[in-house]
Amino acid sequence: MKRFPSWTVLLVLSGAGTIAAGQEHECMHSSGVTERGDHVMGFDHSRTAHHFRLTPSGGVIEASALDPRDTESRDQIRMHFSHIAAMFARGDFQAPMLIHDRVPPGVPEMKKRKAAIAYRAEETPTGGRVVIRTKDARALAAIHEFLKFQIRDHGTGDPLEVSGADPS
């Protein structure tokens, strides 16, 4: 019989409580995503929150330290997102491929249309974000496909539809 650490049981039960409370989660959370993510991204997912948002002109990838005094996680997030924005702008999506152990949906089109997509890393008080923008309809569809996959695979419970305005 396989034994699980007590925190695993608590995590599962707290997730069940959230779903029972009416907050739907479309969670695939692939095996190994968190472990590979910790390694590739350079910050501990147990100390941070990761979110993805679809916007009218693209989307946002955001992470923040759960503890506002956790400057180590905050700084690791900022460094990672700075690298990610530059890599994505070059059409390099190696990091998400390593994290998810496959090519995420939308990536082939995002690579083809890299000149039509802008990526900007921004600092937030407890972490950072990558703002993704385009005016190209096919690039926009690919970005949204990519972000929806991220939402499902990371199990964030973020909305799968466009919500809110673009960041300024």
C-alpha cells in the first residue's frame, strides 16, 4: 500500500472543499509539472502562486510570493520572467516544453508569428508578470490556446475565457 505524506491528504481535501464550495477547477495538472516547474523556473511553487489570464489583445502570465516578505521568491520570479519574455520574443519556448514534457498547444503558431507578438516583463510588489500582446488574429488565438493549456496543466482554476482589460 502506497503511503502519502499528511500534507498531500490536506492538499487534496482542501482542493475538494474549494470545488465543493462552487469554484470550478478544470485541472489536468500533469504528473511532474510542479517538480519540473520548480527546476526550470527557479522558484518554489509551494511558496508562490502562479496565474494565467486571457486578455482582449493577448494575456498575462503572473507569479507572486505567497508571503510578501519572501524576497527570495519575489526576486527569482522577476529573474525568470525577464528571461522568459526575452526567450519567447525570440521564438524560444524550450522552458514550457521542459515543464510540461511536451509542446504546449499554440506554440507552433506563436513561433511562426513571433514578429507579431510583443512580450514585456513587469515587476509586481510580490513577484512579476509577462504581458503578451498582439494585433494579429491568428497569433491571438494561439496565445489564448497556449494560456488555456497552462491554466489546465498547472491547475490554477483561472478563467478559460477573456476576462478584464489589457494591462496598461
